[in-house]
Amino acid sequence: MEPQFSEAEQARIEDICRRYPTRQSAVMAVLWLAQEKFGALSPPVLRLVAETLGIPTSHVEGVATFYTMYLTERKGKYLLELCTCFTCGECGGREMWDYLMQKLQLNDEGVSPDGLFWLREAECLGACDTPPVLQIEGRRMVFNLTPEKADQVIDMLRRGELPPFESVPVRNSSPQ
Ligand code: FES
């Protein structure tokens, strides 16, 4: 069956479109909505987004394949992205990569035997002062990742719960 948006989702999309000068400008927000609903942006989902916005499928596909936040295929139920860029890599990211690979028994594609977890490396996630950083499903961040924190996150995901977004303490740089 071809993917479809519900009436409520269509209304939400129209709301989103009203915030942009053209329907084409809303493509990123609508792709994100589609990914949250369908899990990944398969060719039929890309066509649905294109038809809904009235723009060419090639344009939608170009956006979806350019940004790493969009998944054109999903290899595991929960996507874990571990930053291994310079700061995170040097401050425990490499060790955490090995820890997660072993703990979750991930294969060469980073997928666990039960298909629940899919680990991949991320480029800098913009939180270099709290390394290493783990991003979950593109919307939850875990800072200063340790094996203990990783164990907690994995337990939560196994229970079907997304961990909370951790807030980073903002240092007070003004003179005391
Ligand atoms: S290097 Fe990891 S968040 Fe920037």
C-alpha cells in the first residue's frame, strides 16, 4: 500500500507551509515529519512528500540525500550516532565506539542481532565541550558519554523509552 498522510498530518503540513514563502521552502520540515511517521524516507515516501508539496521528486530526493539527519533507509529501530570527530574521538569517543560495538554485538554495518540498535559515526554534533557525545534518533543528545550512561540509555531504549534530552550546564563567564 502506498504511504499516505492522515488528515491531521495534512493539516499540520499546511500549517508548516504557511510559515514559508513557498511550499518548496517547507521541504525540510515536511521530510522530518515524514521520517518520524514512516521511520525512513523510502522512494514512495519521497514521492508522497513531493506530491504533497507540489514540487519535483528529484528536488525532495536531493534534500533527503544531502543531509545526514534524513534516512533513506533504516537499518535498526534506534539510530545511535556517536561523534568521533577530533574532540570527541580524543576524549573517549573511540573507546565508547569499541564499548558499544562489543556491548551490542554490532555487525559490520553497526546493527545489533535483534535489529534494535544501529550505530554509526557522526560528524561534530556541536557540543565539543562535553565529549564524547551520543545522539539518539536525531533528537536526543547524551553528553559526556560513559559506559555507565550508555548502559542506562540502552536499557531505556530496550524498554521502548527515548532518554531525555540532556541539558548542558552553561558556565557563567561573567566576573564574580
Ligand atoms: S567533536 Fe564531538 S561534538 Fe564536536
